Amino acid sequence: MADTPEIPYEEARDELISVVQRLEVGGTSLDESLALWERGELLAKVCQQWLDGARSRLAAAAGQDAESDET
């Protein structure tokens, strides 16, 4: 995967869950809430990159399987 994010999927997912929980609980200042939101957006993009990469790899593998079935 050429565009592999620096942070592993599981770490990004776990941190995203933590960020969402902190935002749901509340009690943070506006600045802190905005910083958490921005971090959450970044983490969500990282997770999506990982999932898109996995989907591409699965599609490529399925395509190879289909090609080998035809021969």
C-alpha cells in the first residue's frame, strides 16, 4: 500500500473512540472541543484510508482469483 498512514488502524480507531467519548461527555472548553473534533476528523480519515486500502487489496485478490479460475 503506497499511501500507508503512519499510525496503525487499530491505534487510530481506538483513539477515535476515545475522542468521541470525550466529546459526548462534554465539560471541555470550546477550544478543547474544537481540537478534539479536528483530531477526530483526522483519525477518521486515517481509518478510512486503511479501510480503502484493505478493500482495494481484497478486490485485487478477488480479481486474481477470477483470472486463475478462467485459465
